[in-house]
Amino acid sequence: MLHQGSWFSSLMILSAIFSLTSLMLKSEGANHTVGDSSGWELLTNYTNWTQGREFHVGDVLVFSNSILAKICHSSSTVFNYNKDQHNVMQVNSTAYADCGRDNYISLFTNGNDSIIISEAGEHWFICAMYDHCENGQKLSINATL
């Protein structure tokens, strides 16, 4: 038979374990395949794609090849985009508006890119290849906690 103090200690330990488990489950973010079945390519309206979506810290942006995305239809799988035709450049708001390529935050070029949103606020991404950004291959999101 447990003493009242032991029972209370056991209850507190179980409560702590439950709380930690809940926090760990909340920390896993959602995967967002950028452009859905169209993927990361020209001629996709990424402003329309973001409408009605919520982005949170811990979510993952998956930049994919449209052909593979159409075949697999899975937002939790990382696909390869053609790195000879596209890249993903994280930029500031000015570079996003002007399609500036000189002062970027991060550049992803391996064609297998998943980007974890690590902080709340606005995030901007462009394709810096050729005139892709000028032709609309850019993405702006606002992430919350």
C-alpha cells in the first residue's frame, strides 16, 4: 500500500511525463509541399497557394519537383526539383520585392530542400535562376508560434 506522500510523488511524476509528451507532440510541425502538386516551378501562383494556410514555427516547407509531386501526391515526402533549372533563395523583404540576389539569407541548391521555419514572422523565398523570380517564382509566408 502506498503512503500518501508516495502516492502524491507518483502522481506528480506521471503528470510531468504527460506534460513533456504533450509538448513534444506539439513541437512537431506540419509539412507544406510548396505549390502542392505543381511544386516549385514557374507559372505557379504562390500568393494563391498560401491563401487559407497557416504556417507555424516548426513547420517544414518542402520545395519539390512538379512531376514527382503529381505522381506521389504526398506532402510529407521530400522530392527533388531539377537543380539545373531552379534553386531556393531565402531573402529579406526588399530582395523579395525587387528579386534581388546579392544579399540573401540562405541559398539552397541541392534540389532536395526542406526548410524548417525556426522563428515567427515573415519569411521570403525566391528562385534566383534566370528570370524566374521576375516571372513569379517567389513565396512569402507569415509564421506564427
